[in-house]
Amino acid sequence: MKETLSRLRKNREFKRVYKLGNKIVAKYTVLFYIQNDLGYNRAGFSISKKVGNSVRRHRIKRLYFEALRRLNSELKSGYDLVIVARKNAIELNYNISKKELESMLKRARLWAHEGEKKTK
């Protein structure tokens, strides 16, 4: 069975990642991450009203979620990730979001090496 990407939903979970976690900044995105003790990855998304109306914000959230879902099998397990869209994220498309997330995850050293890939 393929592992699905879990979501961060509670405010206290987001606050823990913001307060105790590390951050990486890119053109369209800010990534906050911290290790959890769960053995699987969870992701949360934060998109400000400054980015656009609700339709645009939800579209950006879907792009990030799908990109992260596809990259999840290549990541180390046991991390909470919060993806914050910057104001210019309105220009995003799927390919850009996936490349940017992949680059940020590699910079954060969350990319599993060949010998460390997740097992099913």
C-alpha cells in the first residue's frame, strides 16, 4: 500500500514548526520543517489573502499539495513541513512549484539518498 501524505491541521502543530523548526526561502515559497516522532511526513500549507482571492489561494494550495505528494516517496520519513506561499506565488504553475519544492527539500537535506529511501 502506498503511503499518503498526511496533513497538519491544528494551529498548535503549525506554531510548533514555526517556532522550533528550520526555514528555507525561495522565490515563490518559504519552507519550514522540523522532525517529528511519527515515522511519516505531514504537510501544512499557509497562503495569505495577499496572494489573491479564495479561488487563487486554493489553486496554489492544490499545486503545492500535488507536487509534495509526488515527491513524498523520495523524502526522508518523519518530518513536519509547512509551506508558505509568498505574494508572487500567483504566477506558479505545477512544474515550477515541483522544481522549487524539490530544490528546497534537497537544500534542507530531506531528500533520501539511494540507500535511505522509504520502504513501503
